[in-house]
Amino acid sequence: MQAVAVDVMGGDRAPEEIMQGALEAAREQDVTILLVGPQEVLDFHLKRNGLASSNLIPVAASQVVGMAESPTDSWKDKQDSSIAVGVRLVKEGRADAFLSAGNTGAIVAASLLMLGTMEGADRPAISSLFTTTQGKLALVLDIGATPECRATHLAQFGRLGSDFMAKVFKYDRPTVGLLSNGEEENKGTRVVKEAHQLLKKSGLNFIGNIEGFDVPRGKVDVIVTDGFTGNVMIKLAESLSESIFLSLKQALGASPVARATKMLWGPPIRSVVRQWDYSTIGGAPLLGVNGNIVMAHGDSSAADIKDGIRLARQMITEGWVVHKEPGILAQGGVHLT
Amino acid sequence: MQAVAVDVMGGDRAPEEIMQGALEAAREQDVTILLVGPQEVLDFHLKRNGLASSNLIPVAASQVVGMAESPTDSWKDKQDSSIAVGVRLVKEGRADAFLSAGNTGAIVAASLLMLGTMEGADRPAISSLFTTTQGKLALVLDIGATPECRATHLAQFGRLGSDFMAKVFKYDRPTVGLLSNGEEENKGTRVVKEAHQLLKKSGLNFIGNIEGFDVPRGKVDVIVTDGFTGNVMIKLAESLSESIFLSLKQALGASPVARATKMLWGPPIRSVVRQWDYSTIGGAPLLGVNGNIVMAHGDSSAADIKDGIRLARQMITEGWVVHKEPGILAQGGVHLT
């Protein structure tokens, strides 16, 4: 059985929502969940939920990394944090994947330092899946692991993203676009222009530069950008769609007639809100490191955690990263504490 | 009377929509409009509209810069384009401002080369006004004139934006934020981190880094970023809000019940669409050059052009750039052709 380690201390709504999502996943999905967190937190929640399921394994981690802590400090001072322990489980082949909604920088640092980078990837990239107007999933990377990129890093992100969509989502020769401030190949910063030339020669299905306009429209399957621009963009998209739906709610709520007829327009509007909710896909795979690592949104609910676990399982099933000794846990459920 | 030169050949819907907007502005607003374009186009439209208003002055320009032409080539080969002539009118003090929906790069190049930069501004910045959830206007710059910035350029953009909002929109000590991939001052690229330190010491009302989340929420009055990130961001915002409203229209249109009750939910939804339409503010002032230059959206309608003229007039009234000999035209309406 696949084993997914979950950081129960990561995220703004930890540990309650994370625990609940993990417990539900263990009940509903064909997966072993390794719950990583302080012993007393694990004991309390497992007791409260009266659970002694064979596919739930508590793994103690004595420390917790705060959401605002420096990644370097967290690595130096907290080798027994839920993040460090979770990544270590993957490194040791005891978990096939690790999911955390915790401190992004700390997850990236621990993954890099313990798992190392994949062949052909000098830098890690956090990738984010989102729905487009085409109703298809697209992937954007990097959204924050590597704010300052060289051209070679961007070209490598193109390959990572393309491989990911081909392998994990069975896209046939995914189209790749390089985000720039214009379609022409002479548009962009020096680094972007250089990356354009590298991508052109890469053998990937590279269609050239794309612009901000093209992102929601789903012009390409894989959007390549540096972790600075990607981070700004994805946060803006999330907040803008939220802001628009908030305005809609307020405007419709302020109209007595509209309020009284909510049953008429409510369902179609709700479907649109779901379509454009940038946080529903379930997690951001950290690509370029030697392990299946999924980062969930800091604001993750139990449902988001379940989605994240589902995504991690898909990465395992499709063999995104195959660990040396898969299924160690399936052969008897080793307690690691 | 204020004189605004308008490029009748700029934009995807030129010359019809531009002409119509300019003619309506001349009729409705207290302004002299200098219509810049090929003689035959001007003649045709002025004849068709039967207009011989004293505040409409045709100015012939024999060449037109295409929307996709290289700025350098357009400058070298087309010194008599509607863009070059429009900027020249400002330089010579015959117009107090110039508005164009044409080729962005060509407008920036012509403005830089003919007008030069303002004191304290080494690079130009296209700035874009937008509405936030606070219902207040905010300014983001640069959105495309200077894709590759040094830290000093970013700090200068902070001052330009702050001065603009204080002078033209009467904001009291506008708050300034530096766009980054995290709030902490150690987040961002090297250039952004260095710019943070410069802005801190600038005497501006600098509140620190802001993130993509904060843009629609209106956390600050002035958002400082490089022309690459700003361009991606503003185009994404425009396309995302469009995509969301398109989805809403389709979802509501597909529901027979919702369709039949449109009069109930239609008006509040339309107010929200207007609020979040990134193209309604009327133009993007080009800051840092020695002249009042407003760039209208490439897709501008007649109404957008009227909005752009209104914004240009506000810049003139509040003295954004004061030309040496204002009102040359008011003293008799010189024909320049």
C-alpha cells in the first residue's frame, strides 16, 4: 500500500484541520498515512477520534517550525521538526511521499538538503496546478522556491513541468510557454531572452513566450517562470478571484430582490466560484528534488489535505519519483517512533 | 484652454473609436483636442461628422506605427508618425498632453528621446491605476517600460508614484509598497532587497514589501515593481477578471431559471463587473518623462478615449508636468499642418 507522510503541524489551521483531513483520507482512500507531529498532539487526536486503524501510523517529531521562521534557522536548530522528520521518512523510503501545509522555505530547504536535486535539475521549483477557461489543468512553475533564476534553471523548469504533466497527468507532449512581457522572442529580461533560446532548442513542445493574458485562458499546459514572478502572479490570482467573489456576494446581498431569489442564481454562481478557486487543486508539487513532496496551501482545510493526499498518491502511482524500497510499511507497519 | 493631442491611429479599434472618443470629448469637455493622423483620415472623419468646432484642430502626420513594430525601427524610420508628431506637439508646448492607444514601445521611445527624463528619474515607468476592494484608486508602476530594473530605478519609481498620487489625486503622503515574494525585507531578488533598503531611507511613506495577495486588497496606494513583473501581473489581472465574468455569463446563461430572472440579479452583478474591469480607469500615465503622456489600452473604445482625455486633463490641471508655454493654442488655434 502507498504510504503518505503528513505534517500535522503545518499550516494556519493545524493541527485540527490537518488531522481531520488525514484521518478521513486514511478511512476513505487506499493509503497508509504516517501522521508526523509531537507525540502528545498525535495521542490526543488519535484518542479523541477513537481510531486505531491499521493504516494510520503516528511518527513523533518533537519540534515545530513556525510559519514565519527562517528556513536556514529551522534547518540548523530543528532537525526533529515535523517537516524534517517527514522529509526523512521519504529519504529513508519509509514514506512514498510527504505532504505539508507548513513553512514553504523550510520544506524546500529540508527537501533539498536531505533528498538532493534530480538529475538535470539544478534548482527546485514549486509548481501549482490550476484550472483554465478551457476546463483543462495547467501547471505553472516556479512559484517561490527559486526567486532568482538563471536561464538554465528556467529551461530546466520547462523540462520538469513537461515531464510532470506527461507522466502524472498523461498529457501527450505538453505545450510549454515562457512567461514574458510580450510574445516576441526579443521581449523580456536578459535571463528570459536567453531561456527562450534554450527552450527553443530543448526538444520540448515549446510554443514561445506567453503573456499574463494567456495564463487563465489556458494557452499552454506548462507555464515557465522564475519563483519571484510566479509567486506574485499566483498570489494575485488567488486574491483577485476571492475579491471579485466577495464583491459579488456583497452586491447580491445588498439587493433585497436578488437576496430573495438566491435559489435561482445561486447554483450557477457557486459552480463558477468553485471553478476559479485557486486553492482547490490540492497542493503544489515540489519538483526537481529526489522525492515526492507536495506542499498544501497555508490555509488548508481538511478537504484540501485530502485533495493533497490524492495528488501525492497520483504522483506515486505514476512513478514521479520511485523510491528504492517502496512498500516498506506495507510489509508490516513499522513504528518509527 | 487645455490642449490634448490624440493619436487617432493608435489602438486595435483605430481610427473609428479613437475619432469618436476625441470628437465627443471636444464636444463635452472644456478642452482643445489636436487630432493627429494622416490628412485623409482626418478629413474623412471631420467631414463625415460635419464638425468644424473651434476646439478641434487637425494635425497631419503622414506615417503610422503598427502595433507590432519595433520601437527602434519606428523611431528611425517614422519621424512623421502620429506618435512622433503627438509627442513633438508636447515638446514644443503646443499640446499640454498627448494620448495614444498605439504601440507602447514606440510611445515610450519617442517620449524618452524627444522629452527626456524628469530630474530624479533615470528610467520611465508606465503606471496603471486600478480600483481595490477598498473602493480607492491605487497605482502600480512600472507595467512595461523598463522590464529590467536596478534598485535605484525601483526606488525612483516609488518616488514618482508617490508624487503622482499626491499631486494629481491629492493623496496625503501616499503609502508605498514594494512588490516581492514575501513580506520580510530579506525576501525577493537581490535587486528587490537592495531597493527595499533604498526605499526605507527615502523619506517616502514606505510600508515595506507587499505580496501579490495585497494588490487587489488595496494595502498600499503605490505599488512598486519592475516592468516585467508589473506587465505580467496587470495582464493576468485583466484576463482573469474577464475570464471569471465570462464563466459567470455562461453559467447563468445555461440555467433557464437564472436566465428568466436576469432582471433580479443582473444589476448587482453588472456593478461588480464595472468595479473589477481593469480597463475602465482610462489610461496609463507614462511617468518619469518630461511631459504629460497617457497611454490608453490597445483595445480602447470611444468611452475609454474620453476617460483617457479626462485623466490627461487632470494631470495638466494639477501640474504634473508644466510646459514652458502653456496655452499657445488657446491664443488663436494655430494650424500646425
